[in-house]
Amino acid sequence: MKEILHLHTSLKYSCGITRYLLTVFKSESFRENSILMVRRVDDEELFVDNSINVEFFRQTASVFSFFSDLVSLIQVINRNKIRIVHSHHRYFDFLAYLLRKYLRYKTITTVHSIVYGNKYLSYKSQKLIAVSQAVKNHLQSCFSKADEKIIVLRNGIDPSFYSIQLNNQRREKIFTLGFIGRLSKEKGTDILLITLRELIREKFEFRVIIAGSGELESDADKFQDDFPEFCEFRGSVKDISRVYSEIDLLLLPSRVDPFPYTILECGLFKVPVIASSVDGIPEMIEDKRHGQLIPSESISDLKSAIIWAAANRDEIKNRSENLHKRVISEFLVQHHLIKLSEAYRSLLKK
């Protein structure tokens, strides 16, 4: 019998939420007690290799699939005698809310995103986990959620999930930039590509590795076609550790970013970071101590920061060491799982 059902849209190698969920399910106690229900996966090895119990919704989301999703959810909850439904997307938060009074389970939702609209239909769970203080502030100001309903619990990371020893293989090479994550306006992919084009025009010597997928994937593909000597676009990457082992600097020019998992990974791999000073990012990076923060949507600031970093490699190495120490002391998954278990127990007592 499984007691906890986690709900998410899809598992993608390039998605930080996916890597977070795989990290949680890597814990034997959580894996034995939980099921993960999704719509699709990049690769079956994602859950086969990690011995995760997975159930599937209908593959294609549509108006009609809403009803089949409800039926699938009822079947999985009844079959496994689920006591807690833990959603990781507000669509599933709403589905769980609709069925709660009839199936008599508890509901909790982790809010990984900062979104707007559909206020009446959103975040109906009995408890909400905000992945940063910025997310909690947003839930209160935009969705009028009560303070006592929200738990701030930042995501945790497990070093054993990665091949950190790959870092020892780094060698002197051309200055290599990296972008890892969803290719979207929110993540500032367009800002990144414009900045890189300007650096090429100014004859700045670099290469860039872009790993991810999303609505701006074609833009990254075109950039590689235009500048093959500068750019390697790898799409959704299974072995994310290898990407971190090859880059000298991660770029994260986000417009919106509640709590980027890539920054935790940079801390593990001691990769320096330049990131926008938005949402949850300043909660992770103190400017010029753990990395460099720049104004959002500023191409000139991003470009200047890259050029400065290339000329000051010892300083950015010191910052990456500081970030590493902070991640190891504050963001390991063991601490996260203890607090998550406490949230579950508190919910069941009500």
C-alpha cells in the first residue's frame, strides 16, 4: 500500500522539478511509501533506473482529458488507499481539490512557479509549500492565501545523484558558458541569445553549451546553425553532470525564477553563476559573494558581467567555492526531507 501520491505534468531531463522529484524518490523511505503520477516522460529509464512507481494520465491534455484524468486519479487513489495527494502543478492541485471531500484524503501542493490568472481555481490544497520566500509573498499578494496555510520549504539536492567527480576532468580550454533549463521567455533565453550575438560581433572569444527544451528551442537551434563554431545546442540532456563538468560559467538571465534548481547544482559542481536578481534567486546568491546578480532584461549588464568574469577567473572561482559551502550546509536533501515529513505528519493530524 502506498500512502502518498505525487502529481506532475511530465518528467523531462532538462526540468529542475523533474530532478527534484527524482532526488526525493531516491530516498528509500519516500520511494517505498509513494507513487508518482504524470502525463508523460522523456525516457522510461527516468523511472525504471530509479525504481519509481509511476502511473500515467492520458498522454494528450485536452478538454476531454479532464474527465479521464479525474477517473484515472480516482482509480489510483482507491487502489492504493492514498492518504495524501501531493501536487506539483496547479492543474493537479485543482483535480485533487475536486475529489477530496468524496475520497477523504489530505492535499498539499508544492508551488514551484510564479504564475497569474485563474485565481479562483488555483492553489486549493489544505497546505501550500512555497519553494522560496518570494513564492510565499506572491501567494499572499496575488492569490490572497493566508500566512498559516503556507510553508516555506526550499528544495534540497543530493550529491550522490550526480557524477561530481567529472569536475576533475576539467582542463584549460576556451572560456565556456552554459545555459541549462527550460528554453523560454521566463528563463530569458531570448536575452541570452541576443547577448551572445553581441559578444560575437565584438570578437569576444568563447563557446556556449545550451542544454534544455521548451518553446524557444527553435531559436537555440537557429543560433547553433548561424554560429556553429561558438554554440553547441544539446537539447534535453540525460547526463546533466557532464554539462556542468564542461562549463566555466552558468548564465541565468531569468525574468521570472522562483527557486532555480540549476543554482543548487552549480553549488555542487563549483560552477560560477551570473543570474538575474529576481524572485527567489537573491535568496540563494548574495551578490559578489556566491555569484553575480544583474538586473533582469539588461543585455548590457549581462554582457559586461560575462566579459568581467572571463578576465577574473580567480575571483569567480572564490565565489563558486562560497556557493558550494552554502549549498552543502543549507540545501542538502536530507534536511529537506525531514521538514517535508513533518509537513505530512502535521497534515494527517488535522
